[in-house]
Amino acid sequence: MFSEFWTVFSTNALKFFFLYTPFFALSMFLCITEEMEERERRRLSGRVMSAAFFVSLILLFLGQAIFSLFGITLDAFRVGVGTILLLSAIGLAKGKPVEAPPGSDDDIAIVPMAIPVVVGPATIGTILVLGTELATPLAKAACVLSMAAACATIWVMLYLATSLERRFGRRIFAILSRITGLVLASLASQLILSGVAGFLKLANG
């Protein structure tokens, strides 16, 4: 029992960390909170990651219902999600510029920070797929804990955003965003290959 829990937790904690594109999120956070005081930034960081975590929870537990509602097979969704994730990864790997969105004086904790910067379309799709793959309550509990661990880690990064920017500069985060893109590209390739393999197995069976 513990072995199953630890396997799911350790596998998904790192996966979620990269899926949430932490360095891109940090760069965006620094950009759109440029005029804020330190206290405001730190308060906002908690709201951003709380929103991202709760959105992820909803997606994880409603994934099966969404598939049933639209009649989508898991393998087809894997290919679609993998494609979107690959496109996002290519954008990060190329170092797409971070720009402050219009209307950033509004409540930016939910939009655009939680959605779509932290929980983007590719992340949404990946969580939906994962929710259908976890068969036991123990596995889902481990997955929730891994999401919480990833969100907590990124919250610490956002909370310390000012100090990190002062110490390392934004250039290092741009480099780390590109590395994140490479990791996401690998995850995307795995999703696409799994979807295609499952489809071919079904077709030949």
C-alpha cells in the first residue's frame, strides 16, 4: 500500500512542478506585479497558487465525467493533449517573451496567473488524462498530495520573487523556462506515443 502511494507521489510531484511551468510563471509574476509593493506581491502569491491548486483538484476528479459526456476516448485525448503540450513546450524552449496582459490592475490571481499561466490548456488536458488513469482512492490521494507539494514549492518561489530577482536577475529565469520547455516536450512526446500505441492496439485487437 505504501509502495503504491510513494510511487504515484514521487512520479507526479516532479511532473506537476514542470507542468505548472514555474519559471515562466515566476517571470510573468515579476512582470505583472512590477508596480506592487512587497507585501502585496507576497499576499498575491498565496492567492495565485491556492487558485491553481483548487482548479487542478476539480479537473482531477471530474475528468472521467468529462470524457463520458463528450464520448472521448482516453487515447484520443492523450494525442490531443500531447500535441498542445508539445506546442507549449516549443514556445517555452524558444523563449517566447513575457508581456504584461491588459487589465492587470484587476484580480490577476485567478486570471491570468492561475489560469492560464500556471494551469494552461496543456496542463488542464494532462490532469484530465491523469484523473482517468488513477484507479484507486490511494493513488488519487497520492496525486493530490503531489499537486499540493508542487503548488507549495512554486508558491515559495513566487513569495520570494523580489529576492530571487534581485539575486539572480530575470535572465536566469528565461534560461530555466527554456529548460522547462525541453522537459515538457519529453512529457508531450510520451503522451502522444502512448495514445498512438493504445489506438493501434485497439485497432488491431
